[in-house]
Amino acid sequence: MIAEQLKKSILQAAIQGKLTQQLPEDGDARDLLKDIQKEKARLIKEGKIKKEKPLPEITEDEIPFEIPENWCWVRLGEVFNIARGGSPRPIQDFITTNDKGINWIKISDSDIGGKYINQTKEKIKPEGLKKSRLVNSGDLLLTNSMSFGRPYILNITGCIHDGWLVLSPFSERVDKDYFYHLLSSEFIHMAFANTVAGAVVKNLNSDKVRIIEVPLPPVVEQKRIVERIEELLAKIESLKNDETKLEELQKSFPKKMKDAILQYAIQGKLTQQLPEDGDARDLLKEIQKEKAQLIKEGKIKKEKPLPEITEDEIPFEIPENWCWVRLGNLCEYLQRGKSPIYSPIKKYPVIAQKCNQWEGFSIEKAQFIDPATVEKYAEERILKNEDLMWNSTGLGTLGRIAIYEDSKNPYGFAVADSHVTVIRMLKNHVCPRYIFVYLSGPYIQSIVEDLSSGSTKQKELLTSTIEKIIVPLPPMEEQKRIMGCLEKLTPLCEELR
């Protein structure tokens, strides 16, 4: 992201002296270094820190970039006492809820990208101090494992385990905020990465961190650098938020566009209404005649009449030559599947919820029924091309719907299990794919939870509920035109993805 790159560039410019003006009255960082060395010597003399081996002089070959004349290169160990934490073990024996306990500072008490550690979730007993390391407010901490090298400024006193390195400044004239930003820079990150290169376990070694060379400005300029960095980082944070919103918009736009197109389609806003198409009310009369004939021939069962549609049920306006109709009145067959007896014999697949994915129907996920039970399935239960299969139970899969396609089933036979409702349209007058678009579209999917019944653990779309769903019905020719438009437009939304 641009914001992240800008942040890296700003930190790099800051530690090269390119973000601030160098002023004669700031003095020279070499004088600051002498003061720090005096403070270090005093602390050693007072027994507050241990004397260490002298650090090697910085050679010309080690200097990675130019810095202003009144700055100087120093090793981190010249400015900070650097040490690793430790843990009393077993740690659970030392955890306490007593107010007299010592803050137990863990990696989980920090936030990635945060700057300070202000509190801890746990405390340890005072006797645990002997096997740990005490750190103080104003010290800098570095993560020492996993995402190693993340810096934080301490605002509390506590003990640290061996997942931390502590950098305690020798002098109060060291600006902790400057060094926080320095330690956050890509330059230091790469230096840390080089110290652990080749290691199986990527842990920072305190001795290697001690010898890393860093640019030291005069203390007054350190403070100006911090002010400038934080001024710019506030603007970058605003840019980052804008980038995040843009990224979310880019990710969501294809789906929102597709949903808008589908909604337009079922509201008659995607196609032109033509006089020659006729009226959907006449189409509905033909559907009723066909159903009556099929009942008379014994091909489908007679059902109870569905209730009339009231004005309060209608969710949006549709064209004048369309009409609202209940889903059950458009179906040849609408029934929940049957609980199967499964078999390892791969001959007769049964369609379950997992077979119905938003990207389509998948026979590869099907299990199989016992061949001995096939005869118990009535002819109407055997799936036919363009049957709609609607997941009717569950929490994560409720409402997911797919179209059964003969061409995707090499077995030539399939039935649905009891978690899937089969919806078979009267295809002479209703386009199954139009109904699929409606049931899978944003309007119906937004009310699936409201349509369902049952507990929070097990939701269910009852057949009696599904058949009462109202559908905006266009004339047959317009149904075909709608599908033609969608076949051209929806792939474009997928390309945007």
C-alpha cells in the first residue's frame, strides 16, 4: 500500500537527516556521545550495570549511508544497556492475582503497530524476580521471537521473559521516541534480519544487537525529528484509512454490482417491456390450466390452495404486465428430500448441502445411497435437469441454492437428502433459471433468516414457507430476455473480482 511505503520512506529520510534542518546551536552528537559514556561509566562504578567488553570501532565499510556532519555513527550498545529477559519456571507457579505482584510483560500485552505497553494481563510473585529481568518505564523493548524486532516503549515497570530484549538508555538525554522510530525503520529491520540469517530459530541475540550501528543526531534535533515524523505519520494514518476503505470498496464492488444487476432484473429494470410479450396474468392462467391437467392425469398431486397475496406482502414495484404469484403455484414439484441410507458403492449419488455451492452444483461432493433402497424412491424424487436445490437447514449453508444439471452428473441418477428442498418448475411457462436468480438474489437472501424457523443452533426453511414465497413473474419472453442480459453482464462482475 502507498501509505506503508510512504511511512518507510519518511523513517528512512528521518534517520538520514533529510527530514529536518541541522542548526549550529544544536551542537555535535559526538559531545552527546561523550556525555552518554560518562553516564555509563558512572553506572558501572555504582554497580548498577556490569562492565562489558569494549565495542569495536565502526569502520568505513560498515557505514550504510551518509549523515549530517554534526551527527555520528554509534553502536546500539554505546547508547543502551541491552539484555534478554528470563522466565521463572514453571511460570504458572509464579502467576499471582495479589496487588503486590510484579507486572508480567508478555508479547500478548503489545499491539502490532502500537507504540507503548501500558498494562499487563498478569502479575508474578516477587520471588519470581530472581529468575527474570526487571524493566522500567522509559525502557525500550524488542520482540525477540516470531515477529522479531518489533519495538515498544514501556510506560510501566515489570518483568520480562526471554521473548523480549530490553534496551535501557544509559542517559536521560537519549530521546526514547527517536530511537523507537529508528528501531521501526526498514534499515533496522534489515539489520536485524541479517543478524538472524541462516538460523533455524529466528531469535535476536543481545550481543549482535549491541553491535548494530545507528545514526545519532544531537538531542535537540532528535526531538525535532520526532515531532516531524509524528506530524507526517498522522497524515499517513489518514491516508492508510482511506486506502483501507478503497480496498474494501474494490473488494465488495463486484458483489454489490452483481447484486444490483440481479435486483434490477427481478424489478423489470434490466429489460424493456414489449406489448407483444403479453401479460403475465394470462401466463398465470395457462400455468393453472397446465397444473389442473397434470393433476387430472395423476402426474402431480392436488394441493391446498395457497393464500391470496396481500398488498402488505409486496416488497417493490414491478412493471404493469408482470404479476406477483406464490412460488408453489409455479411448481410441478416442491418437496424436501429424503433421509438416505448411505453406501460406499458409488452408483446412486445423493445431493446434500455441500453439493450446492454459490459457484454451482458439484457432484464430486456427493455421497451415495444403498442400491437396495433405490426402489423406495418415487419417480418424482429423482432429480431432473434444471431442478432447483435449496439448502433448507443449518446455519452456514441455509438458503444456498444451485441448479441441478444432468451434464454434470456422470451417474445419470441423483436424489436429494432431507436437508435440501427440490423445486421443479413448470418449464413450459416458467424459466427455472429466472426463479434461481430471484431466490439466490439479494432480496430473498436478505430475508432467509426471517423466513426460517427453529433455534439459533438449527435454522430451517419449511416447505410450507417456501411455497408461500411471492415471486415477481414476467411474461415468458421477457423471462428469456432477462436471462440473456444476465448471461452477458454477470461474467463481467466476476472479471472485476
